[in-house]
Amino acid sequence: MAFLLKPLNWLVMLAVMGLWVKKRALKRRIILALLIGLLFFSNPWLVNQMARAWETGKRSPADIVEPYDIGILLGGFVNFNAETPPGLLTFHQAGNRLTTTLLLYETGKIRRILITGGAGRLIGKVPEEATATRKFLIQCGVPDSVILVENNARNTRENALFSKNLIDRLAPESRCLLITSAWHIRRAEMSFRQAGLPCDVFAADFLSESSRGNWLDQIEPDWKALLKWELLIKEWVGSLAYRL
């Protein structure tokens, strides 16, 4: 399923079709569709508009006046494929989820941290993300006593269900703050609400960008735009599936 949600794969399939088809008229149409698709999905301005309309949960730490009992950190930010030396972790873009959570804890905006995320792969073996993140936070000086770990969830829906069960057992009636990527907030908030654990939200890791006066940034083709489309399309399809 994930294979079909990636614009890059769509473009590759068009290219293969263009090489395989013999009829000149059809070949020209396929090549034209490939060029249009490449220009569309690599355009930073277009994907920025879509991301800006979709992302939510934008808040400043200063907006939090009363500390939350628990900050719920959603996994999905550790790159276990990286050949990282023992004792270190490599994060990809969504690592802002972790650094934001650490900031909120250190500034007294959340009292405890619940990390939710297991080994969410169907093929291959990786460590449980929540367990690895707990070790990292302890290395950073966060007391083990304030860290809660849920290391079985494989997707956002399970993040919500398993976090609800853990909080009901260990910290019922807690006031919770859900921390995840801005482009993931809508699906995550819906999942936690459906699980019976409504939370306030705090967004990190924004896809939307401003030109800062350099208009070339908005029209020059950029490979990163393809990645942003992939994340957004996955969220749209996932949100629809969760609603159904």
C-alpha cells in the first residue's frame, strides 16, 4: 500500500511505461504526463500551500500557562537504518518531535513524558523505538522516574489505544498534551479522541516554509517537495481510512 502513495513511484512507473510502449502517440502522451507530474510534484510553492492548509497545532511554549501532567510523544523519528555508533541515535526530520518534547519538559510545561512507539516494521527487525528513546532521554539528564514507555504500538491508532490503557493504569485523570509533527496532528488527534483519550495538541516538525524574500525558492524544482507530497498523501489517505 505504501508503495502506491509515493509520487516518485508514480513517476518511475510512467517512465517505464514510456520505454515499454511502442505506439508513438501513446508514448508522447506518457512522456508529457511524466514531465507535468515531475514539474508539479517538485514545485515547492504548490506543496507549501497544501502543507500550510493541512498543518495545525501551531503553538508557542509560552502559550502553556498551566503545566500538563503528561506529554505524549509519538514515535516515528528514529532512523534505525543509519550506521550509528553504539550509544547514539540518528534522527530524521521528525526528530523535532523529540527535541520539542525535551524543551517542554525542561521548561516545566510538562511534568512527565510518555513515549509511544514499537518496532513498526512488517519486514526486517529494528529495536523498539520507545525503549531506545527512553535511553536517549536518560542520557540527556531526564530522570527515569518521569518517563513512561509504551513500546508495542505499530501505527497511530495503536499509539492512541495503548497510551490510553497505560495512562488509565498508571496515571488516571491526567491532563495530557499530544506532541507530534504538524502534518500528523489531524490524524493523531482524531485517533486519540476515538480511543477515549482527548488531548490538547502541540505541533513540531512543520513542512510549510516561507521564502524569506527569495522567490526563487518557491519556483525552483526541489527533490524535498516530493518527500513532502509523500507525507501529506499518506496523511490524507490515513485520515480517510481512520474515519471510515
